[in-house]
Amino acid sequence: MNNIDLKGKVALVNGGSRGIGEAIARGLAGCGAQVVLSSRKQESVQEVADSIIAVGGQAVARTCHAGHLDEIEALFESIQNDFGKLDILINNAATNPFYGPAAKLPPDAFDRTIEVNLKGPYYMMSHAVPLMAKNGGGSIVNVASIAALVTMPGQAVYSMTKAGLISLGKSFAREYGQMGIRVNAILPGIVETRFAAALVEDPAIQKKLSSLPVPRAGQPEDMVGGVLYLVSDAAAYTTGTTLIMDGGITLG
């Protein structure tokens, strides 16, 4: 990815303390971007920022619960004060507090899933738009999921939020494109992270993975190249689209 130059760009990665978000943050920093990592826990996101700095990258850590509007507002105020602009937003933070039959989802789990997976990205993008527009534009990448496209037993509301996130991104792409703002999404398949540990360890899922065209679970690092393309000038004519990164699982 050395041919992608993001020097001078400011990038916000929410949910950047581990897994896919951490890998994306490292990839952005490796291409020269100033990365702002946010997560609910300052200690964990600070560790990632420190490790990026240790290898010559630029990173700062900020505490922000992706479902709390007051914390989102404070995060963007700090970005405005510290950098005066935002060029890249990666909406990665997500939750899936319930895994089970669709008809048995507790109301509080429903609300938490909506809060973090849909409401949070909406307000992240809403705050990013004016900050990007005044600097001539920017790029937003939403981390959705193949669960938006295919039936995933036990994940009805999670799947709904990821489908909604794709739709939301398309709306932002349409409405704010002429301000120079591009909005796209990546759709990871089954990626080996702590978030998806129970899924990856399921014997039935392991059997499914072994039959894929790329016969393994994805790794967080597998998601980085697609994101770097989408935020770079190489994707200047790409907006409102989805990039499926699933090893071929959606091929059937």
C-alpha cells in the first residue's frame, strides 16, 4: 500500500481499539495520515495510539462511546480544536449483545444494538459532513457486514442495523457528494476478532469456512486494503457503493 499517500490527512477511526478498527487505523497511519482513534475505554485505545507512534506514525486517542451523542459531539469538537479539519471517517464501532432466536431478543438488547450500530454512525456522519465540507470534501467508510445481505441465524437485529447502515451511507453519498464527500461501505465476512470469536469457533462455521473459495476466516488485516483504496484519490469516482470482503461466502 506504499503507493497510497495520505500525508496531511486527518482520519477518525471509531472503534479503533482492536480488531478491524485497529488494523484500519494502523493502515491509515502507515500511509501517512494523522489518526484519531476513539473507543469507550481510553486505556485500550491509548495503547494502540502509542504503538502507532512508536513505529513513526501519528496518532491520538480519544474516549467516545459511539452510541452517546454528547460524547460524539465532544469528540468532534476536539478534532475541530486540535486539527481544524477532518478528511476521513471510518465508522467501525459495533455491538451485538444478543445471539439467539429473532423473536426472543430482549428490548434493552434491541435498543443497544440500534444505538451503537445505526444511531452512532448516523451522528458521526452528521458531524463529519460540515467539517469535511469546509475543507473541500472527504471520505467516509462504514464498516457494515455480509449479514446485511444474507440470512445470519441468531443475528436478526444486528443484520438489520448493518443493512440500515448501507442504506444510510447511500443517502449521505447522494446528498453530500457535490460537497466533495464520498461515502462507501465495506462488508466483511467472518473475520477472526474477539467480537466474532463465538461465531468463528462454531464447528458448523468452521466447516463452512473450509469450503470457501478462500478457505479460511478473514483476518482484520484483510480489510485494510479495501479501506485504503476507498479513502484514497484512486477511488475519486467511487461513492455510494459496497465492497464485499468475505472470502467468497456470499457466492453461495
